[in-house]
Amino acid sequence: MLRNIPKIGLVFFGAFALLPFFVDSPYILGVITMASLYAVWAMSWDIFSGYTGEINFGYAFFIGTAAFVGAIFGTRLGLTPWLSIAIGALTAMLLAFILGILTLRLRGPYFTIITMAINIAFSELALVLWKWTGGEEGIAGIEPLTDGPASDYYVTLIFSFVVFVVLVILSRSKHGKILIAIRENEDAAEASGINTIIYRVLMFGLSAFIAGIGGGLHIHIQMHASHDLLSLSLSTMILIMAIFGGMGTIIGPMFGAYCLSILSELLRNLAEYRMLIYTGILVLTIFYAPNGIFLRIKTLFSEILSKIKG
Amino acid sequence: MGEIFLEVKGLNKSFGGLRATSAVSFLAHREEIMGIIGPNGAGKTTLFNLLTGFLKADSGVILYKGQAIGGLRPHKIARFGVSRSFQVARLFPNMSVEQALFVPQYSTRKGKNKKSVEDIKAYCEHLLVDIGLQKKKDHLVKSLTQGELKLLDIARSLASEPDLLLLDEPFSGLGHRDIQPLTALILRLRDRGLTLLVIEHKLRELMSFVDRVIVINFGQVIADGSPQEIGKNKTVIDSYLGEEEIEIGIA
């Protein structure tokens, strides 16, 4: 099974695993810690939307819901971080199953519009329920996950690596092929005996569960559940990261998320223009690397290598 | 005649004010090849869509091996052993030809044992030889010609190992050179125990190998009989065949 994992991915994670031995700046470790969470979200978005072709435009709904449920359980009932993360992620998965059963029979843009509408509605609802969610301030005073930035760094990096390995294995299994078949032609897949709705609902649930764990980790690392975790701009950012890296490849969105998160920090002085810059990157990607930047770079390297060889 | 495999009774389907099928009833027997003919828009493909779950009938009964399958979703009907090809091939463009055939093999067919990866590969390779696309097995589906897509769609429908196969205009887009081997394959499938329903407009070719024909016009079955009987049927001649078809030799 592990033979199927792209070597470049192993090198990538290996390099990040060694980084704290050479860099001890909490700021840099913090940037990569957040990048690992974005990578988790981009990959888990990809296993559903990239593989089934149903674009989830409201992915932050799952991240934010899991984050706030976890935060409420943690702060009000005093549950341990890991338990509240699990409860938050399971809530997100349950909501995904309900939403999936209700909406995944729809075809075309309807599903995308509904996910976006639900994201916006729940973001507003969180403001209405400010007594529980803290409104725009969010929920503060959340217990830290570990004892410092280096441990947080490794927790998120290991989680990102595990998600990468699991999703790559899943995407290359027969179930991954079935998901691609559903994306390519749903009628042909149904006529071939594939229960396309069950597959999509299960993948939607898995995608939400992983997003939820990421949301839970985020609030315990930040020690604060921000209302931004339910924002449409977070959904859009994850979508752009996945498209930039290369939808339907798992490794592409992972690569895209690390690149754009780090770029985002480099352009910190231009924070208010971040979405504008991201949109520009998206447009350029669609024009010059429609299959994603990862495949574009890979192809370029292959061409250069074959020219060198002769 | 063999046992009754498919029994269709009083099947009705309307789209708004248009009656696509009206009280359609017929029987198909085991190891029988049944042709379904009729003018464009007569309701032939609608009938296939009703039989395979892509459309729900307004009323009527579909019994497959005595079991009601009307209203079930397409994948459930496929798992019972009813498979179909489409008028315009529906496939997986970015998969290889071989991988496209793996997909039906991944579904769990009722009463069939799960195959190993090697067995699935061997089975699909055999299918590709049958259909004449073995040289294209590593090509992407989207790189195939229209005729090859049509053949692959038929292979895809066979890859779910059906007992009842519905072919929607299998000869359209094929040259004369491809039609003969496909006809031979259809006859071999019948000999292997399959029952086939075939919609086709190329009547001379169709009539050469079918056992029975039903004729549909304006959503109704207007004739049911052997190719010879259909060729002499006055109603069919008047409404669909015309004298020219009789002359080209279907009678």
C-alpha cells in the first residue's frame, strides 16, 4: 500500500519534519503549523469535490461547526481537548450525512449554491447565538493542545501526513476509481451498478470529519475559536488552494495549501489585498496550469530531465 | 421458447402532455434476442430508461425473473443482472479503456462472488478481445473514435456480467466492417445464455439475427412477432417500414 505514496510527498513531509532542528523561530513554526492545517482542509476538500466533481463552496461550515461545538464542550463542560475535538468532528460528519442525503441527489450547480448558502446562514446564525458562540469575538480561553509551538507543529504536521497517506491510498484504491467514474459520468457509473449517492454521501461525511478535526486542532492551537472559521472567505481560500495545486490529485491541494499559506505570510503587509491576490493566482492557474501547479511543475521537470538525458 | 425472463405489463410514461409510452406490454424469453424498432421519437429509448431505472413509470409493472424491478434505482437494477448501453456512449473520458471496464466489476452483483484484481484484469482483457479493442486498452477513453466509443460502451455494459442486456442502437456510428463482428458477438452472447433487447434503425442488419421484433409507434406496441411476420404486417409497413424496406429484404 505505501508503495503507492508519491515519493515527492514523502520528501516534502520529511523536510518539514527536520525543519525544527534547524529553525527555532516560533513565528516560522507557527506559519507552518497553520499551513499544515490548510493542507489538511485542502486535501479533505479534494477527496470529495476533486474526486466526485461536486463543488463544495461552503467548506468552512464544517470547519467552523466542529470548532465551535468543540469549543463549547471544552469551555462549558470542561472536556479534554482531544475529546472535544472528536465531538466537534463527529458533529460535522453527522451534519454532512444529513445535508448529503438531502442535497446530493441534485445535479449541476444546485449543490454548490446550497453549500454556499448554508455556510453563509450558519455564519450569521453564529452571530445570532452570540451567548454560545461569542459572536464576532468568538470563544476565548480554550485549553492549549500541547505545551508549545514545536509540539503543535509536530501534531499538525503528523496529522497532515496521516491525512495525506490515507487519502492517497483511498484515491488510488478501487473506491477512488469509482469516485472518478462518478465524476466522469454518473449515468454510466449507475448503469454499472455503482450506488453513486451512497458514495458521494460517504465521501462528503469523511471530508467533513477531517475538516472538523482540523477545526478542532485550530482552536486549541490558537486557544481561541474565531468567527472567521465559519466565513465564506475561508471556504473560498481552501477552494483556491486546491484548484491552484491541482484538483483530484490529493498531493496537488496539499502542495497548493503549503505554498499559498506561506506566500500569504510573506505578503502579510498586503493582508487586506489577500483575497484579491488569491483570485489573481486562481485566474492565472486556470489559464496557464488548468490541471494545477503541481502537475505543471512535474511536467516541466520531466521535460527538462529528458532534454538533459538527450 | 425458454422461460420468461422479462415481463412488461401496461407501462405508461408521460412527459407533461406527451405520452412517451402507452400501455406497453411484452414478454422476453431466456436466450432470446428481441429487436425493438420504430420511428424516431416513438418511445424506444424511453422504454429502455424505464426498464433500467433511469426513468420512473407512471404506472405498469416490470418483472425480471418474476421480481418487480420497476421504480428501483439504476444501480440496483444493474446488480440484479440487467445492463444497458446508451444511444450516445456514456463513459469515463479520462480513464484508460481497461480501467473503464473495471468500474462495473467493482460493483457487487447479487449472487456473484467477488473477484481478485488479477481475475478482474483477465476478465476485462477477454472482453476487450471480444469487442476488438485489445490494442487500445491503455489509451484514454477520450482519445477513441465514435465507433470505438460505441463498442467500449457495449463492453462496459457487458463488464457487469448481465443476464439481460439492453443495447440502444449498437450499430450507429459503426462502419460495415465493424457491424459484422458485433453481430457475431451478439449471437455468441445469446449462446452463452444472455437475453438481449436491441433497439436499432439499421433494419436489414437487425432482422438478420433477432428472434423476435416488437414495433413501437407513438409509445404503443403496434406489432410483436418474428422478423418475417413483422415484414408482412400491414400496419407496420404503413406506419414505419414503407415498401422500400420490404424490398431491401427484411421480409
